[in-house]
Amino acid sequence: DVNESVTHSVWQSFFQDVRFTPSLAQRRLVESGRLGRKSGRGWYDHAEGAERPEPHTADKEQPPAYVVAEGGLGPAAELLTLIREAGIEVRTEEEDHGTRLVLPSGGDLVLADGQTSSEFGDVVYFDLALDYRAATRIALSASQDTAPRTLAEAIGLFQALGKQVSVIGDVPGMIVARTVARIIDLAHDAVAKGVATEEDVDTAMRLGVNYPLGPFEWDRRLGRDFAFDILDEMHERDPSGRYAPSLALYRHAYANDRREGTS
């Protein structure tokens, strides 16, 4: 209920900007008195002895004998080292796909980019991680058009890297990638409006909210246009405005394009 109140305050302060629209699900929880630990039940049952919720974990699958890396993997490039260390052959092709692995099934394994699995047929998306070596769980997303063998190979690949795997629905932007992109966007918007400097934002989010990296540190690590591209793709699929990249993030991405001589 405290969080829900703050959410409404922020929404009103930004003149009911659709990007800050409060969660209806959270409102229903508050109205029904499910306030978390203070009432004994919220999203979960906090009563003593209650069963702890556990994330869905995929069954064991065989890893693929090899993968084909077309181009680098962008923010997920560390995965190539981990795959080799796991004894899985990495074949490379000089293609500018940036975030794509081709599995023996012929299906693709792609870093979340704001698009959906159902748009491309035999594809599995994997989520962003701050540190793929340290991560203990990876989320995968597939559609009804993803071949069972492709999904099994993707699951087996990450399991061979020592990760537990959760398979979620066909969600554009997945979970971590979408969340980080939104945070980076809001950070750029705040700086453009004179709320704080980039350094101040990073310091506040690390020390005040206990983020592992500040938004601008994340932005630099992820590389050019990562956040803008995800939000732009999501906005195309959900034109409500909730995921529309801010003008500040657009300018940031466009300036990068101009500096690199692209359009």
C-alpha cells in the first residue's frame, strides 16, 4: 500500500503521463487488504509455515553439440566464452546480426530486443543479465511457432552453463531487458529536464535504491542504442505510449548515429 501510494503520487506529479500509470493489479491487492507482510498476505502468503513460492524451472535437456555465432552477441558477448568453457563448440560467421546464435535445429537464440518470438517463427529469446557468469537463472521466451527441439536445445545450452532456466510467455522485452531499458530512459529524461546530473542519478540509484549499477553505467555497458531500440520496438507493438522512448533518449541515440556516420 505504501508503494501503491507513491506510484499514484509520481503519476499525478507527472500530469498522469501514461508511462507512470499505476498498476491495476496492485490497486486490487490494496483494496482487498492484501498488504504483504503487514497483513500476512500480498502477492504471496506470509503466514508462518506457508509454502514458499518457487519460480518455474525447466526440466533437464541435452545441450547442443555446437552453436553458430553470427556476429558478436553485443551485451551478451560473455556467453561465447562460457559456452566454450562448457565444452560446446562455437562456430562463427561474420554476419551483422549482433545478438544471434543459430542452434543445430536451425532455430535462432536471440537476446531480448523488444520484439516477439511469434514474429520470426523458430526463435527463442533469452533475457538480459548484468553478469552472465554469475547469473544463476536465465529466462527464455518462445512462441507456439518455436520448434520443440529448438527450445530444448536452448534450455540445454544454458543448463550446460550451470544456469537454471525459466520459460516464460512470448513477452516483448522479456523482464530484465525491458525493465533496464525503461530505467535508462527515465534517467535520460530526468537529466534532460535538469533534475540531476548523470553522476547524481547513478549515485542515487546505487546508494539509495541499492542497484548494482546506475542507469548511465548500465547504458554505457550495454552499448549504443540498446535501451532506445528495445523501447522503440515495444512501442510499435503497444502504441499506448507506456513504452514510448523519451525525446531525451531519442536524441541520445540519434547523436550516437551521427557520430558514427549512420542514419
